[in-house]
Amino acid sequence: MLKVLLLLLLLLFSNSLALEISMNSAKENHQKFSTLHIRDNNKFLCQKELNDFDVTTKVICAFDKKPSQNIKKIQNDFFSLDTQIKNKTFFLIIKPFKKMKLIPVVFDLTKDDSIYSPEVKLSKHWMLIGFNEELPFIKEGKYDEKAINFPFTMDRNTLPYVGGLDVEGNPVKVKQVRDIKEFIKIKNLYAKEDYERALDKIEDILIEYPNTLFKPEILFYKIKVFDKMDRSEGILELSKIFLREYSSNDNIAEVLSITAKSYANLGQRTNADYFFDRLFDEHPESVYAKWGLLYKGEMLEGEGAASKAIYYYDRALKETDNIDLAANAAFNLAKYNLNMLKKEEASEYISKIVKAKPSYFKQHYNISRDIMEQFLAEGEYKSAADIAAALLDGQDKDDEDAEWLLRSQGVWLSKSENKIEALAPLKKYLELYEFGLYIDEVKVAKDGLFFDESVNDDNLSKKIARYDELMEVYKGDSIGDKAIYEKAKELNKNKLYKDALDMENELLALDSSIYTDVNQIIHDGAVGFMKQSLEKKECNEVLITSNKYNIVLSDEWDDGIYECAMQGSDYVLARKTSTKNLNSKNLTHRKKWLYRHIKLDFATGNYSDVLQASKELISLVNFNKESEYLDVYRIIFDTYQRLEQNESMLKAIVDLEKLYGINYKDIERYIAVMGIGVDKKDNTIVIKYANNVMTLQNSSKSYSQSPYVEFSIYEAYINIENFNKALEVIKSLDALDLKAKDRVRQKYLLGSVYTKLWRDEEANKVYDEVIKLDPNSAWAELAKSAKDISK
């Protein structure tokens, strides 16, 4: 089945020339491909560009007419189409994401009887095919240039032709297709915020095309236009029709949100709540449900329930990733907090808008001016200045309020804690408005920045802030360089080594003939930061600093360096640290580093070195149960296991039992030894270590090794004909949850041991359970055979 997605774009050119672009996607032989058709009334040039491997990298089509409107970039999985105007020539530029074929379409197969392979540079119709590997439907071949290009004559007795069909399967008349153009005009007018003309166009199309396929979308746009024009009553009349007639439409959530807001605007709280509830219940994840939270908050605030409104504002802000919605919610929260004299909280919300969508303030100019003045009255100069900057953005020098806004931004910042930010707008004002209305006020504010007592303070944080200010203002100047140098020294002096290291690039850019000890400052910062990181056990920072700056600390730091190196798998550094301590004359120190060296060798797979070093450490430990290095015996066992030295494993497990008794940490080791016993058919080993495992599992109530261990010990008991013990073990599995296949096996083994104990009645009962549990299993067949034998 061929599936096609059609994107149709009609671009109107000057002088009544029209360009039509259509982009289609489909599948052939389970492989996706796409076609791009470009048509015009006049012939035009399309030319492909090839790389060194004869692969098409770009197709450029040229037109001698400019478009009457801007064309947005379009693309799909195979193409991107962009535009460019150069020297009064309009270009379409098509770039492939995969493979692409350019073909001129010079024949109309519904009219032309004869066709041939055309070699043309100009055509009214060009087609591009985008594909992955194999060109669909078309077989390409190499032809001799001297060959004759004979035309192909088609049979005149052509089959009947059926044009486009609508959703009911009826032919689409050409006149009806014109409603597409009219609908596109509606969308364009709405996008341009020309709502009056959009409404007129909607009324016209509904009269001219009452049965248009686009009626749901046109009604939807009429609702949206009414929303922009604050015509709530008109919205409610339309939404009733829309919600009734087009309940499965993709735009239902947005219509519900607009309907709820309209009822709220008209003061009909009950009806508004009904539609809010529908919106939240039926479309909880829709962005319009999040807008609904905002609208409900505004409804509650309008009713005087501001404290309830902030719940919805806060939800709208936290639950959405839509910037417009987040900005509206943040603004409402800022306004509420400012009214409640929570100035810091209000400023935080304004800061969020400034960072995410500063254009919000220009879009809502009047209310932004109001809240800006309110921040100013509360002494929140930074927030007021941020709003002023956002309102000023994009304005020309002579625009209304531009001079006042620039003055306000600079002067207010000079009164805030962010004085350094005031310098740029104040300087800009002096440049743009030499004889401005506020020139004297701005000069005073600018000069005061460098004589403010709060800046010249011995407090460390203020001193660092002063250096930062000087570095920014006098960047590239000797004063700025001096500020960089002194700040780094001050940071090291106050043990802020990480901050000093962060200045490395700035320090290295200083003139070395003037600042001769820059490398020492960096080294001191690295040493200090590495020590601090060791104390905090921030091993990643330790390793990065050690490797980057080649830092060697005194022996007192070796413990921390080794632990960090092992944690970060920096075995080179770990070996370097441990090796230098192996020959220590202090016996306690030597044992510690010998043990660490063994762990390092085990981690890096140097098993022969592990065994060699272990001999020395064991001689020093000598089964002393108080020693902190007894774990070396476990490392020895694990090493033998890695080397698959079974006999040595059997000896090592004895040492472990001697030191630790039956210990849960060794349960996996008991399993490994039990496996050796199974392989050797040594029932004694199997029984001993299986019992150890079962004892540990019963005491811990954890049965991770079951039923493997029980099945193994059962077989061992059967082998030595201790059937009562075998019965006891296999019955213990009754209390555990087993997989179905394990339960069938367990029941069969239970029946088998009953048989061996001449308890045939009980055996047959269990065999029946086996057959019932899984009648098609091998165990069921064995059970049937066992029952037949017992008859």
C-alpha cells in the first residue's frame, strides 16, 4: 500500500507569475523515498552540483522574478529547501540529506503519445527524487553518447483517468480545490495578527464554500480570531458547534481552553469550571491544559481569590515547557508577590522572564511599565532596570521612551548591587544623547560607580567583586591585567584554590616580563586544590588535577591518592604510589602497602604477582584474626579461581573457614567449591559446602542460590544412598517460590526418593502432581514411567 503525505506550498510572484512546489513522501519495497516537484508558468533553469565522487550535493533553480512575500525554509527527511536573492535573481536551493536525483519533466503522459530521454537545461517542471540507496521505480544505466535517442510511442487507447478524490471517495472538482488557497490566506492573516481581515476572509469562504473539507479548521480559526478580539460571546456560540460536530478533532484541547476562558471572562464561574475540568481530565498532558491552569488562576484572581490563584500559576509554570505560557505565569506570580511585599520572590520571577523571553515585556508594554514602576517604588532597582532594558531592546534612538528607558536602565543599576552592569547603558546614553534631557543625572551616576564606598571594601567578597569590575571595565588595559593578577593571588591567599585555577587562561595571557611568577601562582593553586579535594574525597578532581599539573605531594597524602586512583581506575598512579611504600622499614606501614599492592595487582589481572606478594603478607599476618588484612586470604582464593586452579581453591577455602568460619561473604566461594565437587563427583565436598550454603541461606532468609544448591546436595545424598537426607533436602524446597520448570523437577525428585524409600503411595501422589503441573515435560514422562513400574 502506497502512503503519501502531501505538503503543498503556493508562492505568488510579481507580474502574475506563479510557482508551485509540492513535496511528497512514500514507500516502495518497504523503503522510504520522497519527491519534490517545482513548476512555473515559464521555463526556468535547475542545475545540480556534484562532488568528486559524482554525488549530487546541491540543486540550484534560478528565476528572474522575485517573490511577493518571504518564503520560509521547508524540509523533510530527504530534502531541505531554502531561498536566496542575489543581483535581482531569485534562487531555490535544495540540499539532500541522503541521495538525490534531478529529472526535467517535459512530457504530460495524459496528452503526449511519444516520449524520449530529454537533455534540457530549461523546463517548466523539474522533479527531484530523494532516496536512501536504490532509486525507486527508475532503472538507471550507462548509454553510449553516440547512440540514437529514439522516442517511445505509447498506445493511443489509454485507460480512463480518475482525478483526485475527497474523503468520501467522490471526485474533487477543480473549483473546490480553490478553497485551499483561501484557507492558507486565513492562516497567513492570523499569523500577521490581522484579525479583522482574517475574520472577513473566514466569513467569505464559509459563504462561497459551505461544504469545504476545511470547515473544522476554519471554524477553529474563527474561534481563535474571536479570542484575540475578546469576543467571548461569539466564542461560546462557535465552540458549542465545534465541540458537538468535531469532537475528535486534534484542536479540541485548545477549543476547550478558550471556551473555559471565555466563560470566565463573562463571569460565568460554574460553566467555566465545567470546561476547565473537562480540559484537565480529558487532555492532562496537552499544552492547552497548562494554559487552562493560567486562565483558571486569572479567573480566581479576578474574583479576589489571589491566594488560590497562585496555586494554578505555580503549576502552569512548573508543568510546561512552553516559553510563552511560562512567561505569563511567572509575570502573574511576580505581580502577586510584589503586592504581598515579597520583593525577592517577585524579582526571581522577573529574572526568569528576562532570561527566557525578554520580548514578553514589549508584547505587554503597559502592564510591564506598571510593574516596573512598582519595583522602583519598593527599591528593587535591578528588576526595574531589567524590565527597562527589555522594553528598550530593538528601539531606535529617536523612538518614543527610548531615551528615558536607557537613562532609567543605567541610573537604576547604579543604585543596585549590580553597579558594574550600569556602566554600559550609562556610557551608551552619553554617546547617543550628548545634549539629552537626563545628561547631568547620567554623568553623576557614571562617576559615582568608581567612588562608591561599598565597592572599595576590605571584605573579601567585595574585594573580589571589585577586581571583577576592574577586569571587565578595563579589559585589555594595564589596570585590567593588574586586577587579574591581584585577584588570583588574593584567591590563593584565602585558600580559594579552585577559583584561582579557573583563572589559568587569563593569567597565562599576562605579560610574563611584568608578571614573572604566574606559573607559581597556578602551581600553588593546583597543589592547594588537590589537597582540598583529597580532604573532601572528591577523587575525580584529585585525578584531573594530578594529571593536568603533574602534582607530586608529600608522603602524608599517599593514602588518599591511592584510594582515589583505585576508585578512578588510574592504576598507573596507584602503582606509582604503592610501589614507593613497599620497602618501608616500618612493619605496620609495609603491611598496609603490601595489601594495597595485592589489591592493585588483582584489579589489573597480575595474578602471579598477587600470589607472590600474598606469601609475604601471609607470613606477616600469620592467621592473626585481629589483623585488618585478613581479606588477603579471600583475594588468594579468588585469584586461584580466576586461574582455574581447583586444588589450590580447595586448600584456600579451608584457610577461609579456619579464619572466618561459615561466613555469608564466602557464599559464592562455597558455591564455586561445590561445583568442583560436582565435577570431580566428590560427594563429600558437595555435601559439606552445600550444607554451608543452606545454613547461610536459612539464617539470612535469602535463597539466591536455590534450587541449584538443593538439587546438587540431593544428588550427592542419592549417590551415597542416604535417602532420608535426600528426602529432607528436596522437601525443604516446598517452602520456596520456584520457577515452574524447577518445581516440576523438584516434585519428580521427591517422588523418586519416596520410591527409593519404598513409600510408593506417597511417591505416586507426587508423580500425579508432576504430570498435572506440566504434562508435556520430560519430568512428566519420567513420572509416568515410574508409576508404571510401581504397578
